[in-house]
Amino acid sequence: MADEDKENKVKEIMRRKEEHIGICIEKPVQARRVRTLFDKVHLINNSLPEIDFDEIELATSFLGHKLSAPLIIGAMTGGAESAKTINGNLAKAAEKLGLGMVVGSQRAGLYDKRLGETYAISRMAGPNIFIGSNIGGAQISAGFCLDDARKLVDMLDADALYVHLNPAQEVVQPEGDMNYRNVLRGIKSFVEGLDVPVVVKEVGFGISGEVARKLEEAGVGAIEVAGTGGTSYAAVEYYRAREMGMKRKERMGELLWDWGIPTAAAVYSAVRNTKLPVVSSGGIRTGIDVAKSIAMGASACSVAWPLLKPAAESAEKAENALSDLIYGLKTAMFLTGSSNIKELGMARYVVTGDLKEWCDQLV
Ligand SMILES: Cc1cc2nc3c(=O)[nH]c(=O)nc-3n(C[C@H](O)[C@H](O)[C@H](O)COP(=O)(O)O)c2cc1C
């Protein structure tokens, strides 16, 4: 790419990243008419838990890395000035609490070394944490190759490469890339060529059981379902399309605002269709959601949007938001008589209403 084109590309990406952060902090971007359906998962209250709250053990492991609780900060950002502060604060909070984190798409870091620092700050502030690198499926179709993947992993000394699948976002995004050919082949090449595992995630529209199976066949190490019911990336891109006067994209944003597989249904399906570790994400808002996810078979949970504003303000605020989630999880463990994460994984629950229909009909 010529220097001038590269410079323009970098500016475009930086602008987009700042807009994503600004929109997610200031505008309503959560699902409107659909929910995660965790409200239809009922853990059974145990009035005789026979355990001491203070002795409940939350530690677990993910892809061979120890986590002090089954929580990983969801992929959000990088490639812009404010993103550097956010990633630094998130990593500080993760380091303090012994949790993991994933950075946002690192495409910008490939074009420009200075932007690389907005991601690398996570490793500087979190020298001991599990960190995931990140790239989009559409970039694979556009020529992103194994060598590029290695550079992203090296940039952070990352413990895994996350590939996000986001066709529904690309459709609404003003600069969206709607060629999604050969993505699975690319993922397979990363699995074969990288020294770290590949994790595949969505961005809030949900990975189906069928797709999870294909990913397992391709050799990925884990799946993060990122289902519907939390942040809607169709909503985020809707505001950008509206601002740019792109009427058709704006209408698609409206139409797809609530598109996708509710997170609880996606977890149910991924757990039944594969033997892979499944990360529950998309609309995880309380420790009870985390507990329900683990009871349904997830290995860990990931939370993004609720941490954005706190992390833009300080590491302490991000830490506080995470500590609230952990306390809620511990409470749910107490009330189900689960003294550790393994026991929580066996806790009984009942599924009702429309989630039952999803579970009956999803393969
Ligand atoms: C500000 C923001 C930026 C995001 N950027 C990325 C990204 O670059 N790569 C990615 O894989 N997911 C990205 N996501 C999606 C999240 O990782 C997550 O899948 C989604 O927001 C659903 O989780 P939530 O409801 O907890 O926010 C972003 C989310 C937010 C809120």
C-alpha cells in the first residue's frame, strides 16, 4: 500500500474507533426487543447450602491459564488515543483481580506502529494476565494472512488469537466489507501455524451450533458465542450511517438492531454441539448471568460494554464494576450450594418460556 493510502487508512480507522467509543458511551446501543433469555433460566434455590460464603472458591482455568474467577474482559478497542487509556485501565483492573482480557480488532496496529502501542499497553499494564489478540473475519477475506496474525500475537505477547465473525455488523457499517469468503480456511491456517490457540467469537449476533461445529472441525481452541440481548453493533453502526447520510445502511441498522441468537440459546447450542470450551457473552450484566452460564456448561463469561465507561474514567472504576460481577457470582454459588466452579457447572436449573422453544428447535 502506498504511504499516502496507508496514512488515510490509519486516519479512517482511528476516526471509526473514536466514534465507536463515543457512540457506545453516549447513545442507547443495547438490544431493544430481544433479551439474552437468561431471565428464562432459573437456578434452583438451595435453602440448605451447607457451605460458608467466605470459603467459596471461584478460581478456574481457561485454555490452560488460571483465572481467579471465570471472567474475561470482552474485546473492545485499540487504534485510537482514548482506546489507549481504556485498554490500560482494563488491563490494570484485570491484573489486580486475576482476570483475562481481549483487545479490540488490531487491524490499525498493523498499519501503524504508533497505533500498536494503544493495544500493547494492555500487556504492559497486565504482565501476568491472559490476553487475547483480535482480528475480524472480513480481514481474512481481504488478504490478512498467517504472517499478519503472528505480528498481532507478538504485539501483545498474546495468549490466544481471537477472530471475530461479524457479517451483520459489516452490512450496516458505512465502510463495511461484505466479502466473507474463505474465512474458515483462513482460521484453519491460523490454527495450524500459530503457537497460541485460536478463539472465534461473534460481536453480539450469536454463533450457532452448526457454525460452532465447523469451527471445532477447523481446530479452534474455544468459542465465544457473543449472542444477542446486550450491545447491538447494528445499533452502533446505525448512528454512524445516519450521521453520514447513508439512508439504506441506516435502515438496515434499524432492521438488524435485534437480529441474532439470544445468548442463553447460543450457549445451550454450542455446549451441545461441540466439546470445546464455550465462553458465554453478549448481554452478561450480573453475576447471576455468569452463574447461569456456567450451570449451562460455559467455561467462562465475557463482558464488554458495561466496562467501557468505567474504564474510560479509571482503572478503579473498572475494577469496581468487575468486583460487583464477582460478588454476584459468589452469591449465586452460595444460594445454589456450589462451593467451587466445578460444582456450579453441575447446579440444577429449569428453562422456561421462549428459551425452551429456542432450545427445542435449535440443533
Ligand atoms: C465499544 C465496543 C467496541 C467493540 N469492538 C470490538 C472489536 O474490535 N472486536 C471484537 O471482537 N468485538 C468488539 N466488540 C464486541 C464485544 O466484544 C462483545 O462481543 C459485544 O459487545 C457483546 O457483549 P456486551 O453485550 O457485553 O457488550 C466491541 C464492543 C464494544 C462495546
